Amino acid sequence: MSHGNSAPVSSDDIPQSPPPPEAFSGPAFAADQYVGADVMAASRAHVVREVSGLPVFWFMADRAEYRARKGKDGYTWDVQGAYGGHIDKLWFKSEGEGNFGKKPERAEVQALWSHAIGPRWDLQAGVRQDLVGPSRTYAAIGVQGLAPYLFDIEATAFVSNKGDVTARVQAELDQRITQRLILQPRAEINLAAQDIPELGIGGGVDRIEAGLRLRYEFRREFAPYIGIAQEWKVGTSADYARAAGENPSVTNFVAGVRFWF
């Protein structure tokens, strides 16, 4: 008994031709014909202001971690935040590291204007200030966004008030093992256009860091993690490190927390 059901239809019976030309002959905004183009244009502009122009504040501590290494234990922070709309934002960043009981070895802050140049990419420009070591202020310009295959990329070039030209490229990728357990490989490379002896930086590739962190998201906004991070100083930078009594290759076992709001 069919209960009124029609016979099955083969996929071969379904028309495969494109839509008729008449389907595209109407106006771009049909409501303009009934309400008026000027009224609807003002209404659409109001929606854009309501939806995308509303300024919001966002903050993330991507890395707030303890580092255990041979002979000494230390810490690292890497935080950033933004205030603004979907197109333009005021962006700030800070990162640094050091050993417990001593002053930070490296610390910096950045203040940047960020402008969306695509759905997933921002162009950023502003200033960076080093907080330890020889005083340096930098002009900064770079891009930040989501590359194909969901790589989170940040690439920035710096020019200091002393004429030093450096650059930094960072990449992260979240690999979900479960809905809450996430493995994150991370890599960073620092470059310099010249030797900067007072900063222990050699021309070319200065420093490389590669790490692997496993985090558990109790909530999306809060996730403790453990992992390992390997640092290498390369070329002339390695020579500067040896001359200062430092090891140019260091393995860190890390534990920390990632959070945002």
C-alpha cells in the first residue's frame, strides 16, 4: 500500500540545467521597489553600524607558563588584546621571559592599529617598546590572521630608533584530539638584517623556537596545558650566547594556562 507516496525519482530524472536567465533579472535589493532606495540604503547602513561597528574588548593570554630547564627554572608570558569593531581595532601585545629570582631577560609591549584587509587577515602598524636591556623603540608593521588549513600566522617587521631592522614570524595550529583535548604545535623564527652585538643578535636567522603543547579546555575560555619547547640561537647569535656563558640550544618543559575573555 503506497499511502499516496509517489514512486521514487531517479537522479537522472532531475533537471541539471542552470537557472533561467530571468532568475537574475531582478533588482539587487527587491525591497527598494516598495520602500524606496534611499530609505533602504539608510536602513542597511544602520544595520552595518549596529552589527559590525559596535566596539568590543577582547583579551587573551596565549601563553602564561612555567618553564623547567637544566640548571634553572623560568617563566614566559605572551598576551594580547584588542578594542574596536570588525574593521578597525586598537591592538596591544606583550611578551617576555626570564628566570625566577632575576629580572626578565626579555620583555616588550606593542601598541598597534589593526585594519581588516580580508575576512581572516588584519594589517597592523604601530610601535614596540623593549622594557629590559638597551633602550629600543621600534616602528612595527605586519599581518596577522588565519592561513589555509587553519594555521594562525603572525608576521611582523621592526625598525628601531637605532636603525636596526628585525622581523618575527610565528605560526600555531590547533589539532583537536577530542572536543576538549587539543594538541598545538607552535613555531617562531626571529630574523635580523644586521649584527646587533649589544642585544646579542646576529645577522640573518637569530633565534628559532619550536614547541608542542597539549591543553585541556575545561571551558573554551580556560585551558591548562603541558608541553615541551626547544630554543636554538643560530649563527652569530649562537656565538654571542657562548661568549656570554649561555647555551645556544635549550630544552624547556612547560606547564601553563591559556585563557581569554
